Amino acid sequence: MISLRIGASRSPRPGSLWRDRDFLIFWCAQTLSVAGDSFALIAVPLLVLNVTGSATQMGLLTGVSGTASVVAGVFAGVLADRFDRRRLLIACDVIRLVLFATIPVVWAFGTHLWLLYAVLPLASAVGMVFQVTYVAAVGGLAGEGRVTEANGMLYATAAAAGVLGPTLAGVVAGQFGPTAAITINAASFALSAVGVLLTRASRYAVEPAEGAGPARQGRPWRELLAGAEFLFRQPVLRTLTILLSFFIFMTLGLTDIVIYRLKHDLGQSDSVVGVVLGVGAVGTMAGSMLVARVRRALGFGPSWIGAQVVSGLAILSLGLAGSVWGVAAIMALYLACVSVAGICSRRLLTCWAG
């Protein structure tokens, strides 16, 4: 589990984050990286669809990559606690840069679908390690008194990148092909690595949690088992984890379905696919802004259950949407509900853990 005691954050750093050089560099680099990720989110399914014309192949690749990400998540917290977080972030970016850059290079000599099955699961696993380490590192960069402000800035720009990124990715894929969009994604990892490299190593320092002596540090499996045991003994957390895991599993390939619906059934271009997914991402922003009011008005239970029900109905209605804007509106509604349910769940987990 990730240590909640971060040495660099014990003494809050005064002043505005807008004057904090290290954080601003990190913030800009990660915003560009999120935008780059959105390129791959669209480009990879388009590449598979263009080569095979099969929704099954799209879903299979997504499933394999998702499984790799889940498996890596089991170990990511331990890695973030045991290794230098700055070096770990840079290593994850460099590995993903190499992996994604391999695709357009090899594709230039012919189509090789097997390469995607070799590269993308590994990239997803490394990406999970990066995400967990990234969350842990923000506390050290911002200081304990500015974590909320820092997360707000990071989330706001990530949301904006999530709207603009898919649109630009669709344009690039439509004009130059999906491999060009994947190349841009690879370049974004280079920018992220350089951004982390330019920040001071002391801002990532980690103080071991209380009781973390040599015996504990030598047995990572004990940490994993302790976390699993805690989860098993808490009925609310256990049930919520099972429900969320099932939901993630069932909706993992939704982006593939939307792309297939737009390309195959509605005959739209790659540019239109990007615009639709960009419009859908607006729903995520809307849900995050409305969740506080919804929860105050309805309470946790009705808010969470209602959001899940509406998101399910939105998925069912995708097959009935006969226009591009209908699909875009449904995706916006779905992602807004997912945002509401996700933030409610995260808030509950935080309160329970506290």
C-alpha cells in the first residue's frame, strides 16, 4: 500500500503553486502527457479496426491490456513506497516511449497485429505503476497544505486535455493515419520524462511509515496480504470493491464499441470519431462539477445507484442512436454519470480509510 506519510509534505511549503517552479514544470509536463494518452486511446482501436475490421479483435486487445493493468496495480503501491519516485516516474515514461515508438517504426515495414498484443499490455502495466506513483508524488511536490489545490489544477487541465486531445487525435488519424497519432503519444512520454527530470529530487522524498522496519521492508508480500486482509474484513469496502471491479470489467471496451459504431455502422471518418469522444469527455467535467450538489440533495446511496442506473441505460441506448450527435450526447451523459459515481465512491473510501 502507498505510504501516506510523505517526508517532503510534513512541512507545508508556503506560497502559491503558481510560483513553485518544480510543480509548474511537473504540471505542464503531465498535462501534455494526458493529451498524448488520448491520442493512443483513439489511434490504437482505429489501427486495429483498419487492419482487421473486427470489433472482436478490438475488444480482445483492450481486455488483455486491461488485465495487465489490473495485475500491475496489485504491486504498484509497493513499488511506489520502495523505490525513488522520481526515478520510477522517469523510468515508466521512458519504457512507454520506447514501447509506443516501436509501433509506427515496425508498421512502416508492414502490418503486424501481433506487435500490438506484445506492446500494449506491457505499456498498460507500466502505465498503472506510473499512475499510482504519480498520485503519491503529488503530495511531496505540493506540500501537505497545498495538495487539494495541486490536485485541482492537475484535474482541471487533464479534463481540458481529455476534451481537446481526442478531437486532435481524430484529425491527425484522419489526415496521416493512426500510427501518426501513436507517434505523438510516444513523444508525450518524452516530454513527461523531461518534466520530471527537471524537478528537484528532494521533492519526491519518502519517509517510511511508522513501524516500517527492516523486516517489513524485506517482505513486500506481507504488505500486499495485509491490504487484502483489511479489505476482506470490511464488508462495505469489500462489497464496493467487487461492484466497482465488475463495472470496470463490463465497460472496459466501451470506447471500442463507440468507435466501431461510428466507423462501421454510421460510416463516419476518424476525425468525427475524435470529435464525438471529445464531446463525451465534456460529460466528465460536468459530472465532477455537479456531484457535490447531487450528493447533498440525494445522499450517497441514491446518488451512486442512480448514476450507475443512468449510465447503464445510456449504454443500452447506444444501439438506438442513429446519428453522430446522438452518440455524442449519450457518451457525455454516460461519462457524467460515471464521474458522479466514481467521485462518490472515492469520497466514501477516503472517509472509511480515515
